[in-house]
Amino acid sequence: KHGMYNVSTREKSATVSVGLFPNHETLDIWVEAHNTLGKVESEHLKEEANWFVKTNPPSDVRVISERTFPTSLLINWAHPIDEVYVKLTYEIRFCPSGSQNWTYVPLVDTAKGIQSFRLQNLQPDTVYVTQVRCKNAIERGYWSNWSTNATERTPEDRPRSKPDLWKIITEDESTARQVWFICKDPVLSNGRIIRFDIKIQDHKDRVKNRSGELESIPVNRSKADPSPSQQKITILKQISLDDKKSVEVYVTAVNSVGKSPEASLVITEKVNELPTVKDLKVQRNGGQLCLEWKPPARPVSEYVVEWVSGSRIDWQREKGSTKNTVIKGSLEKFVSYTVSVYPLYSGVTGKPASKEAFLEEGVPLIGPAVKLKGKPGCNEAELVWNEIPQHSRRGFITNYTIFYTSGTKTHNITVPANTTSYTLKSLSRSTKYDTWVIASTIRGSKRGFNHSFTTLKYGTGEIEGIVVGVCLSFLFVVLLTMLLCIYKKDVIKDNFWPRIPNPGESTIGNWSPDYPLKTETPKENCLSGISVLDVDVCDGKCGSEDDKASLPLKKDKYLSEEHSSGIGGSSCMSSPRQSVSDSDEGGDMADTTASTVQYSSVVASSNGYKGQTPNFQPQQAIFSRSESTQPLLDSEENPDMLLQEGSRQSQHFSRQPSFTHTAGNEDSADPADFNQLEMEQQVLEPLDFCPLEEETTPTDGQSADGLPAALVSSYMPQLGGYRPQ
């Protein structure tokens, strides 16, 4: 029998209706392709008709859970075609809900033509998904598609494994250790855990077989909670544990069927913690964190690998012979984990070894916020910044880079990752700076906010130092000046306060026979003036005493302020040089030839010298000037000449009348023209004469001091024994 069916060139399959199936007959099947140039045939398939049969999948598949069989499920289904036509064989597969790892039932375990099967060795209280398919029972043939999913939970059973007991310890120097006991559900919980029974006792009581108080911790969970492989962590109890105390904890898990085996954990004294593992390394490899370590010297029963991120904690257990492992828990990218490995010595926890790790690193989310610590100086400023929060780092900070700028020039300084402060130096005074900090990881950098500050014009204590320095310098100068004044007090005294001769030591009292020498109390007033005598002096030819006595005595009418000197002063006055012409050549030169010579004589004042009290009624001191007709010498014509010897002597005058020689009447003297002079025990300043403009040689009729020899001779008794040289 032959049949042909046309199929569109776009089709890759076709359905052929043959009416009554040619059971137990041989079929020859091929495909021909046609075009305008001819045709071509595929290979021919010649097989028995049942070989080409592909039936529909089994229908009405059901899974039945039986409480008395917590580890098995019963599956029922219906044949897709009557056995009269085709004898079928079946295949079954199953897996826990949510898993893609199917478990296939061996074909040898499924008899031909069956319609039910019991799955065994299943996990109690676990949801399973089941599928069934079939094909012709002959050796070769086509399998039907899988049936729809049939889902059912196995019944509960008593927990077959221990709960996963662990602890969290926080230490504070001021208080005791705080311990939280936590646990996971048993891996083979075989049902929903409804409570945990916990017992805590002193570690030493175990030797004495003392039992602690049992405490039940209820667990409120519904059947909608995750499967045991994704169970949550339960916090059992928190205790405060002294550093010198050790405890042992026992925990069992309870479900609706029964209790689990007991789990235990020992917390030892802090000083007696057992050794830790060595050389812990955490590396990233293929999207996983791989751990490697060296075991301690003591035998280890098992290891606990713990990873913590913020408040999230998880752990897994490894055998005591393990030296490396991979974290099997769920880890997130860009999250920092503290990975620790704890060795357990028959339930006793040893010291942990810890490392920071990232499954994958990235750029920090935020940059460090920089600020100024305290006030800036004139040349430096200290910057501080806080570490980026752990959840915002997204990687290990490799370094910080500090940028600061003033104007258009920017400077940068790189500091290590463990640095959170830095002092900028060599800054300019009174300058505004902008600064910021960049945090870097191996994936990139993130910049923080800017911070501005202005340096000071003067540093701290600089102004005070200047003021103190100036004050100390001033004080030093004052002290040095005072010391110099003390050391040179005699020189200063001689310059500013010259020594006044003591009148009591003067011999002027010996000049007058009328008043004996006696000491009187000094008075404040000193001599008030000096009288200037204009004396007409004869020339050198008139040198006798009689000629001198015959000189007329005149009262000076020209007493003026410029002819007097003060106390202790010098009489440096210039002669008025009254010129008297010579009337007769060779005649009386005292009458015809007159040159006016001024001589000063000291007359006591009415008040006395300072500190002295005269013993008579004082009268006003005067300057008496005598005029002489004696011709002036050359030295007398120069008003600046001095009598050097007269300037160095101290003269002591007693009260005596002033006399005047008047030409032509030598023997007469008018008492009214005499002035009464007196000074007792008073030392006067030497009479200073103006220096000579040039040195003169004494001539005939002159003394060495430039005075007429006759005049000097006539005044010898009154000058206290003065002799011309």
C-alpha cells in the first residue's frame, strides 16, 4: 500500500493519518524534495510499525502521602492508550520543590504496563515534584512527553540530626562578656521545629553529673517558611559570662513527632582559650571566597567557618581534617565580610583567626568628609576625616589623597588607608585654602566634599612673644643703664653736678683785718652779682705806688647786664675800650693817655652764699667798676684773654670798702664812694676769663697775665699774695 502527502517547503514535520494503525506490519517511509530540475529522496526508514509509535504522556498522575510512611510517596496514573494496541513501559523522575536536580527511577524497577509506583528514601516533611512518561514496550521506540507536575509533601518524622548550635560573644573591658547562643534547625529536621530546649550549666558541673535547668524556647513558624536548607537562625538565650567562668550549653530541637539528638558547646575561661589556626588566607576565585589555613598543633574535631556582615551572621561546619574550603552560603557583591575560622576541640571552642574579604570590589559610594581640627595656624592646619561606613566602601580602601588649593595652584598628598588625619605645613599666612579628600579602591576613587579655611596672619603666641621680647629688651636696657650709672656715678656727678669748693677752706678772711675768720651756717643765697670796675691804667712808665694811689676813683655809670656773670660763672666780657687821646707827648700819661680796662671784683650779696648765713646785715651785691688811665696792653685790648691763674684760685673776700684812684687827687678819698663788701667763709667759683685769641709775650711794664705790672703791684695785698711771673 502506497501513500503520498505533500508538505510545504517551510515545514519540517508532518502528521500522517493512516486510519487503522497497521499493527505488526512493516512500514517504509522516506521524503522527496522536488523542483523544476528534478527531485531527490531521503533515506528510507523500514521498521515494524510499532517502532514509529510515540504515544501521549500518562494522564491523571497523582501523588499520595501516607503518615505512616514519612520517607515515601505513592504515585498513580492512567494509560494513554489501551494495552490491546500497545504494551507500554513507564519512566518516573522526582526532585524537591525548587530544585532542578531530578532523580530518575531506574527502568528495571518499573514493570511493563504498571499504573502506580512508590517512591522511597525520601526526606520527611519535604515537598517533592513528580513526573511520568511512557513508550512502546519494544526495545526501540519513541518516549512520550513528560506528564504535568504532581507535587506533594512527605509526612513529618522525628529530627535525625542535631541542631547547629553556635554563639556570639561581645567583649567590653568595663563589663563581663556578653554571650548570645544561636542555632540553626537540624539539617534533618524532618518536620517543622516548634521549640528548642536549652540547658546551661557550669563546665565543672558536668564532672559532678549535675544537671542544669532546662528551658524551652518556642519557635513561631508556619508551614510557608522556607525548607530546612534555607532555615532561619534562632536566637536562643543571652547571658553575661565572667572572664574566669566557663559554661557548657546543651540544645535539642523538637518538632511534632519528637526530639532531635542533643548538640553541645563549651565556652571556656578567657585566659584558657585554646590555640587558633595559622596563616589564614581568604581569596576570590570564580565568584566564591576560598579559604586556606594551617591546622594547630592539637587535634581538631571540626572547624566552624563564620562570616559576618553588619548584623548578618552565618556559618558552616567543616571536618577536622580540612585545610581549605569554599564558603557555601549566599554572599553578596560589594559587601565586606569578616571571615573567621574557629577550631573546635571536642566541643570546646578555640581562638578564632579572622580576615576581611569582599566577594567583589567596586568604587566607594561616598567620599570622606574632611574638616579642620581646631583653628588653623599661620603656616599649618590639621585636617581630619571619618572613615567611610563599612556598607559604603564597596572594597578595600587602598589610600587617601588630600588635595588643597589656593588660587590656581593645586597640591596633593597621598596617605595610607589607616590614616584619618594629616597636618598641612608650609602654608602661606592669611590665605584662603580649599581642601578635599579622595578615597581609592582597586576599582576607582570617590571624592568627598570641599572644606575651606583661612590661615592666620600671626601664629599662636607670636604677638605675645614679640611683646615679651620688647619688654625684656627694654628692661635689659634700663637695667644696663642703671648699672652703668652706678658704675660711672663719679663721672656723671662731675659732669652734671660739679663740685663746689668749700668756703670754709678759703683764705679770703685773711685779707681784711676788720673781720676775723669764722665759720657761719651756710645759706641758700649766693652772690647775686659782680661789680665791674673801669680803671684808668697808666702805661708801663707809671709803675710807682703813689701814682697808683693818685688815680681818681669813679663810680661806674655803665653797669649793664653783659658785664656781670652768675654764681660760679665766668666773666668773659669785652672791654668797651673807651679811647682817651694823648694830650701831651711825654707828659702825664695817666692824664692824657687813657685806655679803659675792666676788672671785676666779687662783692657779697645781701643774702649770702647758698647754705651760709653772714653775721651782719647783708646788703645787695654789686659789681664795682674802676677806670684807670693806665694805657692798655696788647693783651688787654683783646677782650677774650684770660687770667688762667686767677680762674683756678678760690678767693675769700671780707667786707672792705671799694676804692678808686683818681688822677690829680691821690690822697683824697670819698667815703660815700666806698662800698662795704663782706663775705665770710664763702668759696666763690673761680673767676673765669675768656681765653686769649692768641698768645702774647709779656712786655715791659706788664705781668705774665697781661696786666700792668704797676697795677698788679698796687693790688698785691688785696689779691692774697699774688705775684706776677
